[in-house]
Amino acid sequence: MKMAKTALWGLLGAGESGWGWGSGTHCLFLVCSSEENDLNPKVLQLIRGEIIKYVTPVIKYDRNGFKARERLLVLTQSSAYVVEMAKIKQKIEYSTLKGISTSNLSDGIVVIHVPEDNKQKGDVILQCEHVFETVTKLCILANKQSVVKVVKGSLRFRVGSGKEGTMVFTVGPEPQVFKDKTGQLTVVSTPRKS
């Protein structure tokens, strides 16, 4: 795995007091990305002509039922791809990206907001281990730093064809993500250590 050093001093206003990403987010950190050789050759063929800038494993939550599925998030110079083994599941061109949301807790949730059109099925709900690095890479590559929102409590997302869903963020004894009785997605993270 190739390591690239990235100095980020307070990018997006992160600091010790606020986003749940720990106290070290204002310091230098390493961004890990897989090399092209780590991707399936079929995916590389489908993405041909684009320079791969960042790859990270993610859990994608389906829009219907919120079933968790292992995927890769592949960021190129012009698009973000959600990839399953040898198949591209979704392509999001940066020029169409409407927003990027994450919670202020340490749950690893990232929602990529996409336009309501025939190409997109709805917003993309992901969970990743290195949320700060992933959001930073995505907003810098897309040149859309101003569309990043750190939310507290809950957020609305587009499920598709005019339908919306709600995601609720809370703290509990054990991290989990589930669809509750009312049909909303509930994301539970553990309390931050002092």
C-alpha cells in the first residue's frame, strides 16, 4: 500500500473541540491509498483514462432497507466511484456533486449528496474508518470545500425519485447502524474518550 504524506492544519475548521474525529485532526496525518495494482483489472479497464488518486474500503448502506455492503470508494481526478469487486456500482462526477455530509461524532459516516436526475439513484451513504482523510480528499479533488457539512443530531438524505430519508446520530455503549421502527437510519457511536 502506497503512503502519501499530507499536511493538514485545521482544514475545514477541524480542531480538538468539535467533530468527533479525535484530538489529533489538527496535526499532520498520513493518507493511505491503494495503488492501481490493488484494484480488479476489470474496474481499471472501466475507469481507463482517469488517474486514480485515492482508494479506501467502505461500507455502503443501501437506500432500501439500509443493508450494509462492503465496497471500495475510488477517487479519480474527475469522479468518485463506488466499486464492488469487478463492477462499478455508482459513478459521481465531481461537477455534479451537491454536498458532502458527516456527523460530529466518531461514527465514520459520510453522505455524498448527488443531484436528482436519471443517472443517480440517490445520495450515497458510506461508513469508513478514515472519515477525515476521505472527506478531505473528496472535497479537494472535487474542489468543493464549501459544500462540506458537519451535522449534529440528524440529517436528511435523498433516497431516490423524490423520496427523502432521515439519519439520526446518537451515542451509546456500542457502535451500530440500524433501521429503527420508524424507518429511519440510526447511527450509534461510542462516547469519545477524554
